Amino acid sequence: MQYSRTLFNAEAAYSVGKNTISLRLKGGSNFGANMPYYDQLALGGFLNPSGYAYEQFRGNDMAFGSLVYYRQIALLTPPLGHGLYLGASLETGWLSDGDFGSLSTGKSIIISREAARYGGSLFFGSDTWIGLAFLVLGVTSTGESTIYVLIGRL
């Protein structure tokens, strides 16, 4: 199977004192070809949009944007880490139909419908000697919610 795929990701952050605001934009396309499931563009999970399961939705074309605010509420002393943070996020993403061809029947199977999805989160985070750690409440515009416990990398 041959196809081309592109993914664009841009992020900017601005800090004043203990406050930081971050804007992230990303988008991608397969230029009209079907991609295998494992290579499709994905949405879902903390900050992608929050409230949904990790990579819950997949599609062949994608657009995404998020706005995140967080504030350092305490310093950690070395060797424990750097700081403790409270924050919130707003995210929106759009995916085209997520479909791929079935190997057994050759028919196209739709795994997620084209739609815009909205989410947000409230989170407590820390920058520790073992890496980043987060406790997150993610919510969606449809009323779904998810609690994330993340340790290590985002």
C-alpha cells in the first residue's frame, strides 16, 4: 500500500512570573489516500482533546488547536524536582472519517465518523526527578469525563 502523509505541529508559550500560557496547533493529511490504521492521524487523551481516551479517534485528515494555562504553586527542592503546578486547558480537534480497508473482505470499515470534538481539563502537575507527573480531570463537550494519572512523559 502506497500513500503520502504530512503532519504539522507548532507550539508557542509565554510566561510571566509563575504564570504560563501555551498555544498549540497541529494538522495533517494523507492527500486523499487511505492509510492503514496504525498510521492514521489520532485524537484523544490529555491535551489532545482531554476527556477522551488516548487516541480514541482516527482519521485521514486532522486539524487541532489547544490553549493551556498553568501556574507554579510551589517549588520543589533538589533532588525532588523543580515545581508543582495547577492548570487548565481548552482544546478542539477535527478528524475526517477514520476508515481503512478490511483485509478479509476488501471493504472499507469506518472506525470513527468525521466530526469536530471539544475538550478541556483541570490538572495538577509536578516536575520531579523521575519526570513529569500529572493528575488530570478531562471533560468533553458531550459530558464525558476521564481521569488521567500520567508519570514520565506526555
